[in-house]
Amino acid sequence: QVQLVESGGGVVQPGRSLRLSCAASGFTFSSHAMHWVRQAPGKGLEWVAVISYDGSKTYYADSVKGRFTISRDDSKNTLHLQMNSLRAEDTAVYYCARVVEPATIGDAFDIWGQGTMVTVSS
Amino acid sequence: SYELTQPPSVSVSPGQTASITCSGDKLGDKYACWYQQKPGQSPVLVIYHDTERPSGIPERFSGSNSGNTATLTISGTQTMDEADYYCQAWDSSTAVFGTGTKVTVL
């Protein structure tokens, strides 16, 4: 079945780096733009970043621009989020999500992973 | 930056209709979608492209979008519909989520 599984979360000190991964299965990964969305404990959803289906376009939320990098490896059906210079306010559950319409960046997210927790604390 | 505003909470009796609003500047010119999130679970898409229901979403969920307001309507609300609901739209290559609404069925 269609599935997204995140990994790579954990506890990290402020200023350090972490790399998240999202393994996709059950659909043609290379046809869909992919996103990262996060949710701080007890808070609402916050969009983080998007990469187009072909990897040619990436966009970021202002809060992570210059610190986070989204990438994809279509040979492994995997999405990544490289997070550098982490701050306490980056503490959240990070979800990867698929766009409902193939080849479209700006659309609804129809498939979500289960999320991976990132805690930034000294 | 673009903002989407929702009421913090909505209460509804079982079997009645719940309406959740999402307000944003000229929101009707954009596509709106809605997500349901239950405690400890990932969000689930319930409405996209203003009015479309993904497969598997019950018919009691419907949506509309005009002017500055998008609305999610739950007809014949069931206790299983108790959850947080978020609207979402796109602005300037950025996805924007609403502030979220907690729906209580009592």
C-alpha cells in the first residue's frame, strides 16, 4: 500500500545537525513533489519545505531558510531533510507528505508519514 | 506573510452539523484544503481543491470556498469526528496552515 516512513529523529544539542529520511513505497515516487511539515508539541502544523517531482525546484519556510536543505534520491525512493544550526524552536514532530496531484508543487497533501520526533536541547 | 485564521474551538451535538471557518485575504482565489488530526496521529486529508473528498472520506464532510472564507461542514457529526481540523492554502510558493480548530462532540 501507499506508505511514507520517516526516520532519523532524536535528541540533538543546539547548533548541531541532523538528517531526516522518508522512505516511500506503493506509488511512483519520482512523479510527486514531496514536502516536510512539522508540529511543535501542543502546537499547530507548520510547513517546512518542498521539492518538485524532478528535484529542480525547492522552496523553504522563512524560519528554516539557509539552515535546512531538502533533497530526494529517486533511485532509493527516499526524501531527505538536512537540518543544520538547529535551535530549540526546531523541536517538533517532522512529517513527510506527498502532494495529491503528480508533478504539482502547490497542492494538498494526501499521504503523510507517521512522523519522527526531533528534540533540540542541551 | 499570508495568514489563515480559524476559530479555536467548535462544539456540536451528535447528529448535528458542525461548520468550521477559515479566513484569509482573497482565499476564494486560491484552492483550500482541510485536514483532520486526532491525538497522537498524523493528519488526514478530508477535503482538497475546495470541495473534493479523497476516497474513503465519508460524504458527511463537505467544503466550500468563496471571498475571504473557506468552510468545512460536517453533517450528521459523529463522536469519531472529534479532532483538530486545519485548513491549508498556497501563497507565493509557500504552504500556509490555518491556526486549527478543536471540534468537540458532546
